[in-house]
Amino acid sequence: MTSLQLSAQEEAVERFLDAAARGDLVQVSTLLSHVPSLINRSGHSGWTALMLAARNGHYDVVEALLSHGCDKFSVNSSSQSAYDIAKFWGHRHISNLLGRTDDGCQRVLPGSDLHQQENYFSRETLDRLSAKRTDKVWLEDRRSDPDTVYLLFSNLSPMVSGPREDAGAGAEIKLCRFRYEAVKDLLQKPATVLIFLGVEKRKKPSSSSSQTADGVQEPPAWFAINTDEDAAELLKRCREKNCCFPKTPNRDLLKLSEEEAGVVAQARSVLAWHSRYSFCPTCGSSTGLEDGGYKRSCRNSGCRSLKGVHNTCYPRVDPVVIMLVIHPDGNQCLLGRKKIFPVAMFSCLAGFIEPGETMEEAVRREVEEESGVKVGPVQYVSCQPWPMPSNLMIGCLAVAVSTAIKVDEDEIEEARWFSRQQVIDSFGGTRPAFTVPPRQTIAHQLIRHWIGMNSNL
């Protein structure tokens, strides 16, 4: 390519970005019609046309760029997306557009920031239909429906099919799905635990969905089965290749798609609860499964757990605070590492909420216990189900009021303050200061969220 051609291309990019920044929709559209490749080109500090339009509040330009297929997830050199930029500068109408906010919800909650961070394990692809859990006739009918989907678990691990041998290291695994005929013998065995997960969410019913008596089509139902049958024998039921039960769920379950990860989070957490509550915590008698797998009742008719509402009768969720602590200067964050972490990996501090303790106080207590740093203001960011076995990770930002570090070596082996630039470099730079947690973890998302908040926009 000649220097003249290069200069012409650079001039076109500059004109395109300038038009987007000024809100000149006519020129933006004209340039795109002649040179479609301009759509995601970036200029100074990695800013694209979409980012510039979002920065300056040009809704019609943002809308036009999105209609042309502009990549709204690209980030600039400060790790900011167009959504982050619009939100920072107070252009809520544009951040709502970029965040795909439903207009109906906006009318109900006009003063709310409706863009929610979606974390791994949190996507709901099934309608849980909790009202149907006590309908034994309906559940029995759905169990034998030919369209019903069954997931097989052994020792709390779902049967999955692995990627092809020639697939890359980051290839996804997929849940093995079974129909009624393939698992009906397991359903007859007393030791089998069966839970109703819900039905598929669909805007329009498909031709494969079962029909009710009045002809209305119902989407397929999903169930999870945990069995003590030999794992090797269970694998013979699957027709797909490379099937297995993951041995290391903390690592292997992060290879599922977002949709299937959400299903597994629900199923594994409830099955884990069943595995620990076969006997009544109140009197020691055996318990029986009810409500589609969402309740266990004591079989001793005289047990006081049968009177009133008791948390031992329902699936347990353990709340955990996980927090990114920000230095008083606003340009550093506190990260720690445990001995079991991979080499060079640092992450957010975390700990269980104690009885009678608020989320904010749990953050302050855990940070001081683990690092010796005292914390003042605490702000909630987002949460994540973590089925290992059944935690709810409550993600927060916290501002330190002291900076001296003294680690509790029983829980973590090291804690450090990292500058914002060190963190940015660790997300993709050539000389990372540390290894960030996997993108599927809420720790990763909290760190990225902080980078976005503190970027110079």
C-alpha cells in the first residue's frame, strides 16, 4: 500500500470519527455507504465513532451506527465501552439504548438505572414455574412427555459432551440432554433425586411443544436427575462422543455456554442441598422430597419442623460478600491471593456473611480480618450464583480508610495495592503485573467495573 493510499484511508477515518463526534448523521451515513469498513475503526486512544457519539449525546447517530452492525462491546485504551461512556456522561437515553433497556420497564421505573451486569451462572433461560411445583398431576404428565429434557448428574456433576479433539483450549462443553425413554428406569429407583427446573422461555411456541387440552402449546419442561448409579454405566446411555462427568467443577463448569451455566447453577445447588438433608436436622428422622424437589419434609409426624416455616425444609443458599477495595486516592485497588490460586493470580477479597450481619458490615469485617485494612463506604454492584455448592456472591466496591496491610496468613498468603495502570495492563498488556481471575468470575467483573469507573473520559 502506498503512502498516498494510507493517507487517504486515515483521512476517511478522521472525517468519519469527526462526523460522529459532531452528530452529523448525514455525513456518517454517506461515509458508511461508500466505505462500510469504517464502522468499527478507531482513532486516538482507541475511540470509535460509537463511543464519540455516545460521549456527546448524539442518539440518532448511535442508533444509526447500531443499525449498521457496529460493535458496541469494543473498548478503548481505558477499557471503556460506548455504554460506559454514555453512562458516565449522564446520557441515560443512549445508555439505555446500548444496554437494550425495555421501554416498558423504563416507564415503570423512570428514575432507575436499569442496565444490570449479567454474571456467569446467572442467565435464566428457563421459566421456573414455581406455582406448578405442588401440582403432582401436572408434574407427572410432564415427566413422561416426549419433549421433556432430562439432565443427568452423578456426584453433583452433570454429564457433558466435550469438544472435538481438534478444538482449541477454550472450546465449550455442552450438557447431555436425555428424553423420558432414556431415563425412565432411573426414575423408578428410590435413591434417585428428581427436581423440576422449569420450562423453556419462548416468545412463540414451537411445533415440537406439547399441547394442553384446549390446544395451547406448552414449551418443553426440564428436569435434573441425581443418581448413585455407576458413572461408567450412566455414560453408556449417551449417544454423543467424548461424554464425561467433570471431576473439577470449579474449573470445568466454567466451560459451559452462558445459557447452560445458568441451568447448572440452579440444578447443582438444589441437588447439593438434597445430598446433605436426607435426615431431619430437628429430630434426626428421614425426610421426603416434595414440591418438585424444592422442599424436604420430615416423615416423623410428631416433629416440630412440620409446624410453621423452617429454613431446614427448603434449599439453602449461603450469602458471600466479595469486594474490591479502593485506595483513598482512587487510583489503586487491593487484591489478595490464596495458596491454592494459580501462580501470579490475585483476586478480590471475600467471605461469608454471618448471622445478624449486614452486607456492609460483612465487607468491613472480612477486609480487616484478611488484610488489616479498614473500610468505610460500601457500594453494591451485582451478584452471582456460585454453585460450589450453593453460594450467592454479593459483589461490592469498598473505599479504604487505612492503607497499611497486615495479612491473616490463615486465609490469604499475600495482599497488595495495584495501580489502575497495572490492572489495565494485566487485562491484556504485554507486561502484566498479575494474572486476573477468569472472566466467568464476579471478581473479574468487579475489577473491570472499577477500571471503567476510574477511566479518564
